[in-house]
Amino acid sequence: MASARVAPAGFSYGRPPLSASEKPRRTVVVRAEAVNPGIRKTEDKVVDSVVITELNKPLTAYCRCWRSGTFPLCDGSHVKHNKATGDNVGPLLVKKQ
Amino acid sequence: MASARVAPAGFSYGRPPLSASEKPRRTVVVRAEAVNPGIRKTEDKVVDSVVITELNKPLTAYCRCWRSGTFPLCDGSHVKHNKATGDNVGPLLVKKQ
Ligand code: FES
Ligand code: FES
């Protein structure tokens, strides 16, 4: 779609105007993405606490992908997220021993 | 940039061809985003373990924004990430008491 490759005068799509020697390419500015799409969005900052004396299982997995249905715990949703996006995130494991 | 709004025959930008009554708009397909832009990308899945008997501080903050320079620990980088993206992520605090 060659007609989309060069911005009209006065418009810039995130890079300076092309020089004659440069291969033109279509550039779309994508704003840096939020990591958390939906967990506790009424909170300014989602911080959770684990008091280790209250842990009763030998191992507890905590979510770092922000996709868990049992956040702050990991429910395995990182697997689907990694597959869908090519990402490589996983939980933090808290171990009693 | 009206010339970019309609795909040439044979191309689709993520939606069916526009009907006459529909307001044309430019659509860019954005793939779901990875959460982790750069931490340990050679690993299939980044999982970390905390053995609580080895914790020596009363409180340790673990990163869940994947922007920390001291990952898996939180170094406060979530503040910049939240400001830049409108996100609301924060660390997991592990407390000895
Ligand atoms: S569900 Fe989020 S890290 Fe497992
Ligand atoms: S630096 Fe990532 S949560 Fe604080």
C-alpha cells in the first residue's frame, strides 16, 4: 500500500521525513502498553503482601503475568498468555523450605 | 490520510470490507502484547523461587512489572512504567512478620 507510506506535509508518524536514499516504510506509533489489562483497575497501584508466617502450603505460586483469575495467586493463565503473545513470563514461587 | 483507509483488493486489515453506510476508519491489527519486554528472553518461562528461610530482611519487594533492573526484585521501575502507560501495577511484598 504505497500510498500510506509517506505522511502528508505536516504529519509525522514517529520518525523524521525520509531522505531520498532511505527505503520508505509505514510506521505506526504504538504507545507503550499496560501490563495489567484488568486487575483491580480502581486501585492506583496494585500491591499485595504475603506474610510468610501465614503461609500453610510448602509452595505458593504468585502471578506475575496479570492474567490470573485468582490474582495475586497464579492459576496457570501465564501459559495461555505466553502462547498467544510469544512472551515468557511465569510466577514467583514462595517456598517454606 | 484518506488514501490509507481502504485496503486494496485482496488485502484486509482485520475487518471486512466497508459497506456504503459505514463510516470508514483506519484499522491496524495489534497483536496482544508481551508483558516482559526484555528479561531473560532466552528462557522459555521465567520462574523464580523465594525460600523464606533465606530471607534476611523484614520485607522484600518482588517485581511484577517486568521493568526492574534488579529482577526478580522490585527496584521501583513500576512507577515510571505506570506513568508512561497509565498502568497500575506494583510489587508483591514478602514479609517475615
Ligand atoms: S497465572 Fe500469572 S504467572 Fe501464572
Ligand atoms: S520494579 Fe517492577 S514492580 Fe516494582
